[in-house]
Amino acid sequence: MVEGEGAAGAARILVVDDDPAIRRALERGLRLAGYRVQLASDGAAALAAVGTGEGLGGQAAPQAIVLDVAMPGLTGIEVCAALRERGVDTPVLMLSARDETVDRITGLESGADDYLVKPFDLRELELRLRALLRRRPPAPVGDRVLRAGPLTLDGAAYLATYEGEPVNLTAREFALLDVFVRNAGLVLTRDQLLARVWGYDFEVRTDVVDTFVSYLRRKLEAGGRPRLLHTVRGVGFVLRVSDGRR
């Protein structure tokens, strides 16, 4: 079941949770924060609507999704993975009652952009949403096509290629690779990457950077291609493209 409406001109947020009390609380809080809010009571309803790219009930598609992990039927993990497979890159903030590292990683591996553990302060959720909306990868100003070694990034089309072969990236992975390509050869700390890609103005766990770097490596190194993203122990990460050796 889907429901919801809101004031014109505000960012549209889709809240997906099977608990009516949580849906009502999030709807009320987010509307007070100035957002339009659309509601879905289960994963199947949200997936059917968002997957078309047409939004819910004829409304415009949401600009961000708040998605509960533990739902009957389709779980939040399954919904997020299905959306990413369909090419839907809308930012997803996952909600979960579990704070185990494996659960957090599973959520991020499904394509989520952030992960918030229940119970949470509504102000923190709103700050994280604001960061997701603000930090959606922008098309680069000036040179729209960036190159570093075998990598080419077309910011206008959000297209990454490796020696001419497309590399299928989520919006967050594209934003992270964009920062690395623009700073090829420079060591970037986890805090620098958090600030440039996630844009948080409050303390957040830096292991999310390691998780997304591992996603990029997996995709860039597919088929036995050489490693480009290297770890500098105790400092951060660097994109090295001077040669093709690991």
C-alpha cells in the first residue's frame, strides 16, 4: 500500500516501513522539516512504484528513500538491490534495529548510501537525508570528461569506462571514483573522502569509506584487471595509474 502527499517545491522523500507508528512519526517529522513525504507500507509496493521511475500514485519520483531493512515479504535489502539492478540511483538511507558490522555491510553492499540504527534521533535522520540530497554526484563543471590512465568519467552521462568498457557504478560509487580521478596520485584520507563524497557535518563511522572502496576495487578489477586503488596504511587511499602492474 502506498500513500502520502505534500507541499509543492520541497524535496520528495519516500518512507518505506511496515510499522504504521514509525511511518506516521517519520512523515510528521520530515514534513515539519520541509519535505514532501510519500509512504509505502511494504517493499513490494515501493519497488513496484519506484521501479517505474514515475513515483507513487502519479506523483514525481522521490529524490531520496528511507527504507527499513526488516520487513515481511521483500526486505529492504532486496528492495534496494532490485532498484540498483534496474538502474535506479535514488539515494537510499536504510533503517535497521541491528548494529552488527555484517548487517551494515550487507545493507551497503545492496546499494544503500547510508545506514542508520534504530532507535535514532529524528534530527540525525534529517541531517543525513540533507547530506544525501546535497551530495548526489554533480556533473563536473568545465571539463565534463575526466581521464586518468585507463579510466574515463563522463560527468554529464554519469558513465565510467575502463579502457572503453563501461563500468556499472552506483551514484555513490561514481562520486567516490570522481574524487579519486580528480586527485590521481594524491593520498586521500578517510575524513577527506567522507567530507567530499558524503558531506557529513557530524561524526560518522569511517568504515563506510573502506566498504565503498572495496566495491570500486571489485568492479574495476573485474576480469583480472590490475589494481588502481591502493591503501596507504595509517593514512587513506590513492589512485595510481602510472603503470598497469599491481
